[in-house]
Amino acid sequence: MTRIIYKQENGRVAIIQPCTWETNPATGEKFTVEEVAAKCVPNGKKYKIIEESDIPSDRTFRNAWTVDESDLTDGVGAAA
């Protein structure tokens, strides 16, 4: 399964689990991960689509997880 990550205003890493099983009413097809990212990532925030296995399984220090802005190369959010 894929996940979408981006850096929040407070510097923490946000992780979105895309719901690609829902139908996009505009197309009649299932949402793509890219459509979910564009819809859910805040406007102007860069994001990266990664595999769930790339996320540490130990959530003990989750608030300390970081991501380098230069690694967020898959797009920019458009959510208002």
C-alpha cells in the first residue's frame, strides 16, 4: 500500500493513507493516489508518494520523524 507524506507547518511529517477504493465523481473511476494527494495535501505543500514499508513501524518517536524538503518531489498539494 502506498502513503503520501508531506511536511506540516510545525515541521512534523504528515502521513496520508489514500482511499483509492472510492469513486471519483468527476471521472467515474477509482481515485488515483495522485488525485488523493492533490485533494488532501494542503495548498502549496510538496509531497512524496511512498510505500508503507518505508515508514518506521516503531511509532514511539513518531513526532520526531523528519523528511528533507528536497525529497518531496512527487507534486504540490492543491487543497484549500
